[in-house]
Amino acid sequence: QVQLVESGGGSVQAGGSLRLSCAAAGYTAGPACMGWFRQAPGKEREGVATIYRDAITTYTDSVKGRFTISKDNAKGSLYLQMDNLKPEDTATYYCTATWIWLASCPTSPTAFDHWGQGTQVTVSS
């Protein structure tokens, strides 16, 4: 059974940095796509960054140039380096993965079949 466990969330001031980690376990073949989504109170879950076939990365426009997604297959881990954080980045961040092979990472959260429990990121102004 696949398990995804996030860590690294916390509270920072605007302009600060955090690094989120996601430990993945319980699988033999690697996932087609892994990514980070976030959800703020009263808002829909939105995609932040994804990585496809361990190489192709995509980012939502609001985090381009500030966030970096990466993987370490040897450790079974996914990371999200978040720099120059802004108050609007405040949300619960979720690690997700899918083993369904498509032409690219899906953009809808409903297309992902495995999720972590989430980690809170709070950015104060």
C-alpha cells in the first residue's frame, strides 16, 4: 500500500524559505507523476508543482521563479524548495502521486490517486 508522508511545514515571515519533504513508500515501480498541491481555507485545492517521468517539471504561474520541485529516487522522496514566500502562499500543502501513465502530469487533483496527510505552511507579512 502506497504511503506519502509530508514534513517541513511551519511558520515564516514573508521573504523567508521553507523546504517541504514527502517520503514515499509501499511501491515497487516508480510513479508516473508526483506533485505538490495546496489548499487554503475556503478555496479549492490547486496544483503548485509537478514532476513527470523524473524530469519534466511544471509550476503554477504564481510560484514560478520562487519554488523548485525535485526528487531523490534513491531515498524515495519528493521535495519542494520554497523561497521568497508570500502571505498568499499560506495553505496546507499536500504531496500526491499517480501511477497512471499519461502524456504529461495531470492538472486536476481528481486525477491523482494517492495523497499525503498535508503539512501547514503559514507566511506572515
